[in-house]
Amino acid sequence: MKNTTMTTIAGLLLAGVAAVGNAQAAQSLDIKFVREDADVLAMSTSDTQDYSTGRLHYVDREGRSFIAYCVELQQEFAPNFLGFQTYTPGSFSGSQAAALQGLFSTSYAGLNNAFQQAAFQTAVWEITHESTGTPLSVAAHQGSFFFTGLSAPLSQGGSLAQDDAAFVSQVHSYLNAAVNYQGADLYTISRLSNANFQDLVVATAVPEPTSLAMLLGGLAALGFVARRRNAA
């Protein structure tokens, strides 16, 4: 009797491998902007004024949703009413690639609120917009890209100056962790490019070697059991 469990799991594994290969080989990707987070922060930088800053929600034509961050302030993102737009998948290189990998590997999984999301997005902008060789800092008038202020205090009656200082400190903590990261790549970092709308960065978690080993070990065990049953 054919072992359907073994066949199903093996099929899923092969399908996963094929999906990764197809994604890497894709020449274009149609995606649609869905929304920003409801509590997104507004802030200003050397390149923006009262700009809603945080993570962006997108969906592809297969209905798969994902999170993206902006890497191009010279253009706006495509609004939802324009529907699907075609992007070209690519990658980052050099110091940008290393810093973005460090940023996502150290901080992405721990983002819990709008303040942290906005600080993370600002760190992405610093990495992608700062002049080559310039230390990563968003302090006022430091380098070619910098933070100039939140649009409003974080709480009613709060101190905008204190909130601005706390925000800069949060961004710098992300940037410092990024440039000092020496560990394994925890994410595949992709750039989605479009000639008319802002480019995006998307991160996909890399499967842990131990998880893959456990899966392969489980498949081997199922195969051994199946052979014993067939022999009986």
C-alpha cells in the first residue's frame, strides 16, 4: 500500500523548493498597496515633511499579503485605488546590503508598536539614503539624510523635544545593532523596483538549518517506517 503521508510531505517539500526557485528567477511581480498601520506616526526629515512613517501592507495577485518598507523618498507609493503595479525584484549590494541585513536580523522581529515601526523605517532610510562612507546617524544636520522632528507629541501634553530625542535614540539603537551585527543572515533581503512609484525593501525569513535538518530527518524516518510496512 502506498504511504500517502510520506508522499504528501515529500510533495510539499519539493513544492517549497520550487517556489523559492521561481521567486528568485521572477522577472516581475504584480503587487497592490493595501494600507498603512492605523496608528502610523507622522514626522519630518531632510527629505520629507509631515510624512506618515511606518510599515506598508501589500498583497500579490495570489492573495498573499506581506510587509514592506520604503527605500526611495523621491517618489510616492502607488495608492490602493490604482490597483496592481508591476515591480522588478532585485537585491541590494555593498554596504547597504550588509547594513540592511544587520538591521533586519537584529531588530525586525522585535518591532511591537508604531513608534518602533517608524524608527525602523527611518533606519532603513538612513541606510539607503546616506552618502557612502558617512557614519550612520539621523541627528539633525548629520550627513545627507537626517531626522528633523515628529509632527506632534506622542501623548497629549507631552514634550515634543523629549519625544524627538527618544525617537533619535531609538533609530540609533537600531543602526548601531545593524552595523555591529556579525551573525548569520536571518533574512533574504529583496528590493522591489518600479519606475513610477517608490522602491520597497522586503524581508523573508531564512529557514533555520536545525529546522531543515529536523524536517529531512522526519522524512527519512517516515521512509524507513514505510519500507518496514511494505516488507511486512
